Amino acid sequence: MDALAVYSEYGMIGIVAGMFVYLVISMSKKSDAQQQTLEDLKVENRGQSETLENTEGMIIKLIERWNKSDDVSLRHRQDMIEALVDVEKQLSRIDGIMSRMNGNSK
């Protein structure tokens, strides 16, 4: 009877020790799997960051191009306005000359 008690006590210790070893191995495997998943996410995040940086650069260049285009357009409009002012002055002179020729001097 004493041998049966000793056997059952050591058997229980063995079962608990086996469960502990299984727990450690199981957690180690899960840790490895999580580490691999984190590495995959790190690589994916790096790729997304590069894509965002490239997109940001393209958008900045596009905005700069629009700004240059707007500057050229604004200069063109200003040149047109100056030309119209010159034409208006010439028409005014011609109108004055025509008035004097018709005898309507002011």
C-alpha cells in the first residue's frame, strides 16, 4: 500500500511536470509564430511607408506644376490687360484727333 501511495504521488508530480513542459513548449511555439507575424507586418509597413512617401512626392510635384501653370496664365492675363490698356489709349487719341478734324474741339 505504501508503494501505491508513493507511485501515485510521483506519478502526479510527473504529470504536473509534463504539463509544465508542454506549457513552456506551447508558449515558445506561439511566441515564434507571433514573432514571424510581427516581422511580416514590419515588412508590409515599410512597403506602405515607401508607397506613401512616393505618392506624397508626386502630389507635391503636381501642385508645383499647377502653381507654375497658374503663374504663366496670370502673366499672360496681365500682358493682355496691358495690351488692352494700350489699345484703349490709342483709341482715345484717335477719337481726340477725329473730334478735332470734325471741328468739335474741346
